[in-house]
Amino acid sequence: MPHLDYSGRAIRFVNRFPVLNGLLTQINFWIIANLILAVLLHFMYSTVNENIRLPLPPKRDPISSSPSYSVLFTVPY
């Protein structure tokens, strides 16, 4: 297997496609930044949830949670 010089290939790529290199740098930065933000928001939510019990939001469809609703659509065999 021949030795692959990745640094030389990277330098050639940067010199050949400078706009694409800048675009890929921005994409990589924002992916990493959003992952870090998601982790921080998860930790903040879990600490707030441990200290303050937030009430659950009300159910949107009270019909689907009632037991008699499922009886209406049962088909006898």
C-alpha cells in the first residue's frame, strides 16, 4: 500500500478550491457549534428538571385518551 500524503492533498485542495474550502470550514464549524449547544441545552434542561418539577402540557386530543373511544371502532368477528 503506497504512502498517502494527506497534508499535501489538503494543501492542493485549499489552493485549487478556496471558496469551497471556506464553505466547508463554515459548515464544519456550525455543525460542531450546534452539537455543543444541544449538549448544553440538554444539561440545562436536566438540571432544571431535577430542581423544579415543570407541569406537563395538557393533552391535545382528550378523545383518544378515553377508553370508550376505542370501543366504538372494534369489529366483532
